[in-house]
Amino acid sequence: MPSKKFSSNDKQIFKASLILDKDFAIARVDERLYGSFIEHLGRSVYEGIYDPVNHKSDSSGFRLDVIEMIKKMGVSIIRYPGGNFVSGFKWEDSIGPREQRPKRLDLAWATTESNQFGLHDFCDWSKKVGSQVMYAINLGTRGVDAARNIVEYANHFGGSYWSDLRKQNGAEKPFDIKLWCLGNEMDGPWQIGQKTAYEYGRLANEAAKAMKWVDPSIELVACGSSAYDMPSFGAWELEMLDQCYENVDYVSLHRYYTNPANDTPNFLAKSVDMDAFIKTVVALCDAIGGKKHSKKKLNLSFDEWNVWYHSREQDEQILKKNRWGQSLHLLEDIYNFEDALLVGSMLITLLRNSDRVKIACLAQLVNVIAPIMTSERGCWSQTIYWPFMHASRYGRGTALHPIINSPLYSTSEFDDVPLLDASAVLGDEDTLTIFAVNRSFENDILLKCDLRAFQNLELEEHIVLHHDNVKAINTEDAPNTVVPVIRKDCRSENGNIFVQIPALSWNVLKFSVKMK
Ligand code: AHR
């Protein structure tokens, strides 16, 4: 229960408390919560993950240094090949001998796509990274036939036209792609082949039926509205789900946050909006389930989420000079420390909603609004790399509902925002991890963790990401400006653990536990 309001220039140490019990289970965290996204856009594929002329690449042209960084991040599933790109994409262009693959205009990003990296390359690359594939099909310019054919090509064992073509192209075994997106952001006017909710719902339903007839083991994500603040939001979900509810498994959500007015307290509260967005989409899904008297419950795929705004003006200039270019430096947001804090809070929000959010993709992964940047010489981590890496590594197991009592603050958009944002995960191997963000600009928080339900509790590590300058960034020349440090700074009293959470910080409290 939130308590007292404090003004932000009050320099005392604030107090907050958090109660956890193993019986406060939200859900098993689906490992696909720690997904990401690679789109044919800018330098995400070319010069990002695929660079055959670079000395750091293997014989397939895959950047080995980038693969190493992604592995360290622990990315469980990667959405591909778009995004907006997919709505004009012919998947058949991306298979077969490279020299025969056509160059096409990509209308989504006003660039030229060479198709030198395609379906086989992505599946091979994903194996090396240790990630599952989440493949988006084109429901902008294409339809049921192309949809069922790619499932046959990718997943059928053999003895049919498309599966034999896959074998001829070098992949004897099926790729066995289990998760498919039925198009991308189909209510957006910027989308090639934008549709009404009814048109999309009908098409998604028919594509879903045919795809599942080819391979009944696959799962499908229907496009929710492309943003919470789209005029079509809500009505779109109700209408399109009315058409396809029984044949799809998840509804997609996309959300990017900005801080153009440089209002950091308000920016750090944006995960409150994310939480409301998730709860609203859950309600919309359940409304249609109720209307249909269905036993089926749809879950959510938050398959694009991040901060995105730093590069907007630069992108306009690049495209003014070089429309239809290749490997342009598009959407190269340089992330600062406050972005990492919001990304931390967004991860906390996903965990707290993990009973319904089963898949989430940080958009994107390399160079394009990404935690990892590359140059010819090497690669480095942006600030947002760290909270994702920590959550992905230590946030696997059962998400627990923390009862939080925190001081509150209000911003231009949000009232009564807790200064302490937190979630917790009980791991399978006698571990308990608390993730916490202190949103206060000036005040450390003395956090009382009431963990009496756990025995032999020991704080193994307190990882802290903090920088005195919220605008601090990592660059190729100074890659370690914003990096986590490890503390061991708790005190224990009557079964309660007290930890100091510094002002403006992302924290990971890793405990070893024995259950009572
Ligand atoms: O991730 C960048 C773009 O954002 C994606 O292509 C699109 O789906 C969204 O609008």
C-alpha cells in the first residue's frame, strides 16, 4: 500500500518495503519473455549480424563478436524479418543461390534490399546464437497462399514441392519454426497494404487455418493495434479478434517511449502506461473470449518494446540524401542512462504481467534502436544492454508478486507513481532475485525486504547500474561509461533484509535461499 508523498528536493533517505512469499506466485516466466528483434532495416542485418567482408566474421559471414554479445545477453527468441519491412517482402526472394536473389525496393524504409541474407541464413545464425526463431509473414501485399507455402518450406519433412526445394537449397532437416506472426501493425497507415480490422481479421483467420493445417504444432500471433494511442486501438482488437479468435494464440502489442521535452521524472514513469496497456489488451481479449463462450484464453506477445526517439531527425537527413541506399545508419538511437532505467522498469512491468505476457521482444537487437552497436572494428553495449541482460539471466523461474510500500510522486502525465519499482523471480536453483528501480532523482531508498518466508537467505550480490549524469552514454571509444557495479551492502534484522537503493538506479538483488 503506497503511503506518503515526498517532494523531489527532499534529500533525506526515503524508506520503502517489499514483502515476498513463495506463495505469491504470478506465473512461470516464459523464457520467450526475453526475446528481441532483427529487421531488414538500416544496419541491423547488413554490417550488423552479417558482414562477409569483415575480419570478425566466420565463413558464413556472421559477425562472431556480435554473436558472443547476444549470447551473453541471453536472448531466447528473435523476431524476423520485420517489422514494416515484412509487409512488402516476398520470402521466396531470400532463398536459393545468392547470385540469383533479386534486389528489391523496400518501400517501408525507402532503401534497397539485396536479399543476400535470407531465411536459411537467419535459421543458421539463430542456432549459433542459441535463440529460437519467431517468423513474421507478409499479410500486407500477400495472402493465404504465400503463408501456407512458407510453413511447408520451413517445417514440412519432405516429399512436397516446397519442402523438397528447401532440401535442394541445402537444409535437409526442417527449420521447425514454432512461432509465427500474422503480419505487422496492419492498422497503421504507414503499412504497405494497411487493412481495416475486419479485413485483417478475416485474412489472419484464413491464413492461420491454412498454416496450422500444414503444421498443427505452430503457434500464431495476431496483430493488435500498432500502438496504445492509435485511434483504432481497442475497436481494432475487438473486431479483428471477433474474426480470428479461435485460430490464433497471441495478440501483439507494440510500444516505444520518448522523452522529447526532457522531463525525466515523467519519462521514468512511462512503464505505468505500459502496465495499463497490457491490462487493457488482456481485458479486450477476454471480452471476445466471453462473447464467444470460448474456453480458450489468448495470451499476449509484446513483440516490440523500447525507447525510440533519439535518431528521428538524423533519419530524415539520411533519407533526404540517400533514398534507396543500402545499409544506411537508420534508427541508430544512442541510448543514455535514463533510457536504461526506463528499460529496467519496462522489464519489471513485463515480469509483473507474466501470467498473460508470454512473449516479448526488445526492439531491436543490433544497430537499429539496439542494445548492441557495431563498427568495422568491433561492437559495444549501449546502456540498455545491462538491464535486459540481468533480467534475462536472473529472471527465469516463477515470478512473484511483491507487496510494495513506497513513497510516491506525480508527473505531468501520471499521478501517484511509486518511487520504488520492483519485481521478483524465484529461480529453480534456490535463488531469489529482486529487480528494482529507484526513480527518485535525489533520494536513496532504504529498502526493507520482508523475506521471512525464505530460510537461510543470503544476499549473494547487489548489482547496481547508476551514473550521476542521466544523459551519460556508452560509445565505441568509451564503452564502459555506464556499466554495472557489484555491492554487498545489506544488513539483516529479525528476518528482514535492509538494502540501500541509490537514487536513480537499476538494481538486481540476488539471494540464495532455502524454502521453509
Ligand atoms: O522497430 C521499428 C519499427 O517500428 C517496426 O518496423 C515497426 O513494426 C514499428 O513501427
